[in-house]
Amino acid sequence: MLKLLIPDAVFDSIGSITPGFFTERGIKAVFLDIDNTLVLPHTPVPDEAAELFIKSLLAAGLSVCLVSNNKKERVDRFNTLSLPSVYRAAKPLTVGYNRMLKKLGIKKSEAAAVGDQFFSDISGAKAAGILAVYVRPISIGGEGAFVHLKRKLEKPLIKKLGI
């Protein structure tokens, strides 16, 4: 179980990730979480940093997709760049990731997922067999009781991994 929680790469933020990180690894598609990965929770649309990051990936020839546990309305409103998306992805289950792999017609080895939660984003990506990239949450707090509980459970893991 622990191996499903260990990310393949760790970054301080999306701003620390270059498109080359993905292309050098043969990645063709990047699956992005929204809240606390790209923007603060409840931010309705991409801010400048998120938009620049997404556009840099697209300019490098990467497919960029939103894979979120959020509701359809949240994902659709955020998706101002008309990216392929999956809402209610059920992470850490692999269904959302697998749906996007099939939609894009790519292999698991050609996809990466970027997210801020070990118990959903990272474990789901690892279970799906895709590259799991952890970014530190933009902010902690105001996320709801379930996410708050997961954040508490993540603390010992973060300490153990030294990140």
C-alpha cells in the first residue's frame, strides 16, 4: 500500500515543472487536478499562473487534461481552455485516469498525473500505472472536512518521505 503513496516526482508548485520534465520521459499527456494543484480551492477559472503552465505544456505538444473529483459544473466552469476533462473521476480509483487514457488513445507509460493529495491524486495515478507527480498544495485549509482529514493523515507520510 505504501508504494501507491510514493510519488515519482515532487515539485513545490506547477511553476517549478517544465514541459521538458514530461517530454524527456516520453510523456504525451498530462492529467491535472484542479483545486490546490492549479489554483486555490474554489477559484472559478484558471489564474494567470495556471493558464501559463497549461499553455506551456500545450506549446510543447503535450495533451493536457483535467481529471478531477469535482462535480461537472465546477470542472466545466474552470475549463476555459476547452481541455479534455473528466469530472467525478473517483480518485484514487483508476476509472477517471483510464477513461482519459482511452479517450486519448495513449499507453499508461505515455501519461502523467499532477496533483496535491497523496490519498487521491498520487495513489490513483500509481494504481493506474501512470507517472505520479506531487505538487505541494497551494494552501491548506478551507477544503472541507474529508480533505482536512486526509491532510492530517498525509503529515506523517510527508515527514517520512522528507518532502
